[in-house]
Amino acid sequence: MSPEAARAETPAERIGADDARRRLAHERDARLAQLTAIEGGAPPGTDALLTSQTAAIRRVLAEIEQAEARLDAGTYGTCARCAEPVPAERLEILPYARCCVGCQEHTG
């Protein structure tokens, strides 16, 4: 494949929708396991920490669902802020990423 053809593909096309779905499923399963462990074995006196941890995990689970919806809609791998492709390397590391690194730094 020529460099021009590689650049013309979207990150989702380079990664592959099936691979992206596998990565998202793996992330979801890992977060659900964390949630189960936290909720099942909470030592006394850690309520504030556990509430914070479970909230963070639930946010990631929601982001994973949104990424799956983007896959279904054909917009997976497109930055939600600037509409440029999210680098495939970023999606390999963080498959539910909504934004490219530059835009993520601006949105926090």
C-alpha cells in the first residue's frame, strides 16, 4: 500500500471495525471486573474513595458505549472537536478516545 493510500484511510479502517470492537469489549470487560471487585470487597471506611472509583469506572463504561455507537454510525476515529482523524496509535491505546491528543488537551 502506498503512503498516500494509507493516509487516505480513516483510523477505524486501518485498525478495522472488528478489531476496534474487540478492543472496546476488552476494555468494557476489564472495567466491569474492576467494578465488581470494588463493589464486592469494600473495606469499611472507604466510602468516599469507592464512590469516586466507581463513578470513574462508570464514566469509562459510558465512553465505551459511545465509541461503539460511533462505530455503528461510521464516525469512529474522527475527532469530535476538530473532525480530523484520531491517530490509529491513539485508538489502539485508548479505543474509546473521542478526540485527537491536541483537542483532548484543550477540552481536559
